[in-house]
Amino acid sequence: MQASLFIVATPIGNREDLSERARRVLREVSTVACEDTRHSAPLLAEVGSSARLIAVHEHNEAEVATRVLDRIAAGESVALISDAGTPLLSDPGFRLVQAAVARGIPVVPIPGASAIMAALSAAGLPTDRFTFVGFLSAKSGERRRELDALRSLDHTLVLFEAKHRIEELLADAELTLGDRQTVLARELTKRHETFLRGPISTVRARLATDHEQQLGEFVVLFAGRPRAEQESDARQRAEQLATALAKELPASRAARLASEISGFSKNALYDFLQQQSKGA
């Protein structure tokens, strides 16, 4: 096996999702870098791997990265795994991969399970574009500010949330994003896997009356901002611009300039300014 850093996806719940290629790589590498050696040891034992385990987590990654890459430079092969799913996606590994690339060490992806992809594939929301933001802030005020910054996205929003904050997240989302369509993907690939779909208010009501649905690990998906809201906002911004310009320019010229800047209809803006002047 070539001395490389292998980025190996592991199951997010169902061990049958570990690919044959991943099993082979885990058996053949000299070292496996993982978040928690106690958590990963049973998986390696199951696949018959005798690789040494090194803990690499957010608190020691910068320090351990050099030692791991020195091993590869000396001819060893190393696999990076997370506790579940694909490494680096809301998991440690970025600094290690970045350092490997900087040193010219081969980085080889071994694709497989991903909670993000699993949730998107079964959610029923558009998948042609999406934004993944990992975990939002644990504090409500900061979380609302983060959601507000994402409010104008016109495509699917994907994030993770812990069971003890899921109700708070949905409350903040309904307040900030509006009562748009959402999907709560819980315990993916596990025995109690469920999908709750509907407006945020409906999903919140279900959680409030079914304690079991509050348990487990969550991928939360929100539909993009409805087109009607986007168009309404665009019109409002164009009208505000036209109003400001009309304070210094004739209505026809103000409407033309506002149209060129905003892309909104010149005639519609002119009619708006005329109505404004009549009402003044």
C-alpha cells in the first residue's frame, strides 16, 4: 500500500454500510487516526484490523498532525476516520488534511456513509443546490443571528442538532425563517430512523406530543426561501431605491436608474412613484 493519508467514511449507524474498500484499507494501513480510540476499537476489531490507534480530535489536532504526517513521510500508511460518517464534515481532520496537502503527501478519499447525503436523498426537498452549516450556536441569540444570515437562501439548508436543543432550534427557526417546510431526519440508518416532514409549526407540534421523537441524532433540513417572498423583497428594495432617487431627480429618470440598478421593471417603478406623489 502506498504511503498516503486515507480519508475513510465509516457507518453512521448500520455497520453493513461500511464498504469493502473501506474494510480493506482499514486492515492494510499501519495506523488509524480517530476521534475516540475507545469508540473506534470495536469497528477495527470487526474488520480484522491490527492498526495502531491514535486519537485526533479538535483539542489536539494541530499538535498530532505533525506526528501523523511524519509517519507517512517515513513510509507508513494512515487512515483517518471519525466516530461516524465522513471525516471533516462537522468532525476533526481539516488541519491534518491541509497539512498533508502542504507537504505533498497523497490524500486519498474512501467514500461512504454521510448523514448529510442520506438525509438529502430521502427528505423530499430540492437537492440541486444546498448549503450545509453543521451545528449552529448553542445560544439562542447567536443562533437566531446565524439563521437570519441564512434566511434569504433560495435553496435547501442542512444542519445538525443535538437532542437537547432540537426544540429550541425549531422555535428559533420558525421565528427567523418563517413557517417554511422542514424535514427532521432522526437516527439515520438505525433501528428507530424517522423522518418528520411539514411546516416548522407542524413538526414542532409533533415533537411536543411525542417525546420519543426528541431522542437521538438529528439532521435538520429547511426549504429555501419561497420565491414569492424573494420577489416581494426585491420589489421593496427597488421601490425604496426609486423613492430615494426621486428626491433628487425627475420621476422618469429616477425610475430608469432604479431599474438599471435593481433589474426591476422601469414602468412599474415609474407607476409606483406616480402613486406616491399623488398620495403625498
